[in-house]
Amino acid sequence: MRIITIIICLLIGINMSAQDTKPTLIYVGDPMCSWCYGFAPELEQVVDRFSEQLDLELVMGGLRPYNQETMTDLKSFLTHHWEDVHKASGQAFEYGILDRSDLAYDTEPPSRAAVVVRQLDPDKELAFFKQIQVDFYKNNKDLSQAESYHDNLKNLGLDTVQFDQLFNADSAKQAIRNDFERARQFGVSSFPTMLLQIDDEVKVVAKGYRTSAAVISAVESLLD
């Protein structure tokens, strides 16, 4: 009888553990992706809607990592896209940074910065990600150096010295390459992309800019 009781308890424990595992909403984006910036308010509403039901994972997809083209080289191309994003989302853009011939449009440094914040405090990664989007698109801030992020780190209560050490470490450079590879493994090639992982199965929720209502509807249908 005692053996049977132990087995029943173990089975109950396993079932309870399975029930405690939440599906994961996976957001694949890039801090310097204009459509990701446009999607930011929509993402916030989606996250708020499912905060109790789903875990959230951010994956840095790698829009133009290690790119050497300057902002001026890409001015015409980027201006067109930024104007489209503004029309669709209402997000504010400043265009002065597009005249920077000394600044490469390299999305690896801000992506690496987000991964470092994930290492320091994963609960603050999304807030940090959203703020550096504002820094780039609205405040035209150069995001290539560690000190570019100090104000945001202080606002989030994070240690800038520790951040700088991690940001410049080989381990962080490998960590961001791991994120880029994870995005490729998911088959993601455009940003933003939202996925839903239920147990071991990953399903596509939305590719590209979508309204929060459309994303919420898609998630709810996958959860049914």
C-alpha cells in the first residue's frame, strides 16, 4: 500500500509540474529594425494581454549585424522604410542621423547590449530593448559604444561598470551570435516575427508588422 501511495504522489507531482509549464511567446526582432520600432506599442499590448498565461522570450534576430555601410550610404533606402513605418504605426522618427557618414548601420552592438541586459536582469530586457529603439529612431543616438547605454542602464537600476565589462567580453559576442543562430533555426528571416512555443512545438503567430488585435487573435486561436 505504501508503494502505491508513493507512486500516486509521484504521478501527481509530474502532472502538476507539467501544468505549471507555460507556453512561451517568442519575439524575434532587432533594436535597429524600423518595423520592430513601429511594432513596439503593439507588442506592449500583446505582452500585457498574455502576461499571466505565457512566458516571454526575446531573440535578437540580426537585421544587419557587422554591416559596414554608413547611414549616408543607406539614406534613401532607410528614409523610404522609416516613412512607411511612421504612416503605419504613428511612431516618431528623426532623420538627422541619416546624414552620418561616419556611422555604420551595424545592428550587432545594440543587439549585444540587449543580450547583456538579459544576463544582468532578464526581467528588464524588454524595457531596455524598447528604450534603445527610441534612442536610435527618435533621439538619433549612436548605439555603437558601451557608454551609449549608460543612461538607460541607470534608469533601470543596472550597474554600468558590470555592463561595460560584459559588453566588451568575448562571451557576449558569442552570446549574440547564438541569438542570431537561434533565429535562423526558427526559420526567421524578417522582423518582427512572433512565435508561440507549446511544449516542443513552435508555431508562427505573425510575420512583419501587425496590430496588437491581430496578434492577440492569432495567439488565442493557437492556444485553443
